Amino acid sequence: MKLPLSYYSNQDVLFLAQDLLGKVLFTKINGEITAGIIVETEAYNGISDKASHAYGGRRTDRTETLYSHGGVSYVYLCYGIHHLFNVVTSVEDEPHAVLVRAIEPLIGTEIMEYRRNMPASKAAISSGPGSAAKALGIDRSFNKKDLRGHEIWIEDHGIQYPVDSIIAGSRIGVAYAKEDALLPWRFFVKGNKYVSKPNKT
DNA sequence: AAACGGATTGGCT
DNA sequence: GCCAATCCGTTTC
């Protein structure tokens, strides 16, 4: 059920960003379990990717997590308000990561509704990286957690989307990365209401 | 030691 | 559609 370490060791972060669509992300906080189907991701491709925090091989206290062996979480605070959750992938010293930008609520939806103060029928409950993390109760204390542990983990429920329903587009909010901002490294499930805007390539 | 600005969101116009 | 909110890692003085 839980994805094994070998899954996260894959050195092709573009493959994993697409393959994680349909996988189920769980958290367990104070005994309360919530989970959602991953429906939108972005790949951050190591030291050559200008949009990555690890661009140029930069190693700081914050980015150190990215250099871990795949299979841990990377959570950081964005704009002083939002916690963004990433799956660290590949091998040690190869700082690849997949940003989870949206989930479809699956388990513990009433807990997510309480955290977000809105009904799960509203797409905004878990649409966008800050909202998806908040719905699952993820904050900075989840940084560098083993994704096969008992606080946060990812399962394969056999959900498979047709190839032609997975859309690739340019990543959001990375204009500072110049030419790399145009790379089609954002992936989402076509037509899923929880996918964040813009909903096109 | 101080300033800068971001892998965003939601409330108000 | 526009813009304030709000923290801290990172850069600069």
C-alpha cells in the first residue's frame, strides 16, 4: 500500500511528477487521519533548474532537506503565510522534488472542512499548494519527515488516469526563473475541479 | 545588523 | 481584478 523507498529513488523527477497523480497523500495528526488524491504537481529538477531552491547547487539550512535521499517531505513557508509541501525524490545529493499543488479530498473530509472553514464541495478547499497543505494539516513541523512513517505517507490505490487526461503546462509563479519558467513541468488531471487555476497550458 | 522578496491566498472594489 | 497579509531564509551593507 505505502509506496516503497525504491519508488522515491527514481532519478527521473519528470516521470515521478506525472506518476504521483492519482496517488493518495495521507496525514495523521493527533489520531485524526485525512487523505487526498494528488491531482496537480510540479517538478523541480535539481541544480540546473533556475526555479528550484537548489539551483546552482545552493546548500543552506533550508535547502538541505532537498539533498536528502528521496522519500522525505520538504515543507517551507511561502510569503510568510503558506506552507508548501514537496516530495523529495532521487538519490542523496541529487536535489529533485515534486510540489503537490492540489488534492481531491478522499478521507477525513469533515476534518479538512474544519481546517479550511468551507465545505469540501468547494474546490478552493484543497486547490493550490497552500490550500492543499492546510487541508491536510501540513505545516513546517512536517519538514524532512519520512514519507513511509506514521505521520505522513503516500499510498497507491490503483487510481490510473488515461494518458490523454494528463496535461502538461508551464509552472506557476516562477517568472523569476526566466527561460526555465516556460518548461512544461506542471502536470494536472484534465477536468478535475480541484486543479488550481490557471487550468490551461 | 538590516533589507529584500517569494513555488500564494482570499477579501474587498 | 487588485492588493494586503506576514514570516524568515537569504543577501547585502
